[in-house]
Amino acid sequence: MRISPALTALAAPVLQVTVVERLPLPEGTAPDVVLAAVVLVAVVCGPIPGVLAGFTAGLATDLVPPADGVAGRSALVLCAVGYACGLPGRLPAPAVLALGVTGGSLASVAADALLRDPRTVPEAAELPLALPSTLLISSLVWLGVTRWRAGAAARRIPDALPSRLGAPARDLSVLRAARPPVAGAASRRRPLHPRRLGGPRAPRGRPGRAWAHRR
């Protein structure tokens, strides 16, 4: 499955503001869809798309109303998270997903503390409630993306053999073309001589005596 970093980065902040924050959830338990989307893009596409998605989504988060924080703070944090999660490593993708969501949430609170943002204390208090929901959302989306990619890859595999007897000849032509030639097969073939038309076939041996006897 091919994920568009730009489309994901633009859709995630809009989805966060218009849908997620308006759900009837307990206070402080709303998942961070923007962070989950950036981590998913980085895990699936790599570090460079992760950085692009993080910068675009973070800048949109800082500018889209009702944003009231320092502009560029979310962009900086999400850029770092997207690059770190997109780097190739030995950890499996679900582990990278969980570490990216957890590290991004902690980095966001730490950035607010460094900038002396008054929202630092409320965000730190809501972190133990919002983090499990963000992990759940990201895990469900990752499971859906993985199954969709597996199904698409299975549909792209062509059938090597015809599915039923009496299949059309074009299905078998691929196998004939792909079959390698047998060494020495050409040397064992005998040349074909055209038969003489309008008369009996000449017998083997000495042709002069045979034709003379028939005369």
C-alpha cells in the first residue's frame, strides 16, 4: 500500500479538530491522531517522508484554530519523531510504532516545558490517559494497513498454471517461452527432406539397382 505523506499530513489535523475532539470522550482521553499518522507514515514510507509529513502536520497543527501555542513547536517535535521512526532498524514495526507514539507524546510535553508554555501542566496530567488511546488507534490503523497490503500483494501474483483443463493456448505460451532449451537437442534433430511428388518413394540402399529392377 502506498501512503501519500502530504495527504496524510493535511488530513490528520483536520480530522483531529473536526472529529476526534468533538467525540463524547472523557476529558483528557482523546487520542493524538496527528502523532499517530506521522509515526505510521514514517514506519511505512521511511525517514524522508516521515520528516515531510511531520513538518507539514505539525505546522498545520500549530496554525489551525483553535491553536494557541508557539508556532513551530509541533512541527519540530513531529519532524524528529518522523525521522527517528523511519530509520531502518532491527525492531519490528509494532515496537517502533509504540516507541514512536510514546516518545512523541513525551517530547511534546518536554518542548512545552522548555518553552515555558502554560499548557505544560495540563498536558502532563492528561498524558497517562491520552497515551493508551493513541496507542490503540495507531495499532488498529497499522493492522488494517498491513492486511490491506498483504491482500494487494496476493492479488498481484499471476497464476503460473491454467486454473482448469482446456484453458486457452495463450496461458501455456508463457510456459513454453520461459522453458530453457535442452543442451544438444538441436543436434539430435534430423533434417527434413521433401518427398518427391508424382511417384513412389525411392527405397534405401543403392538407388540405381532399385530403379533398374522396377523398369
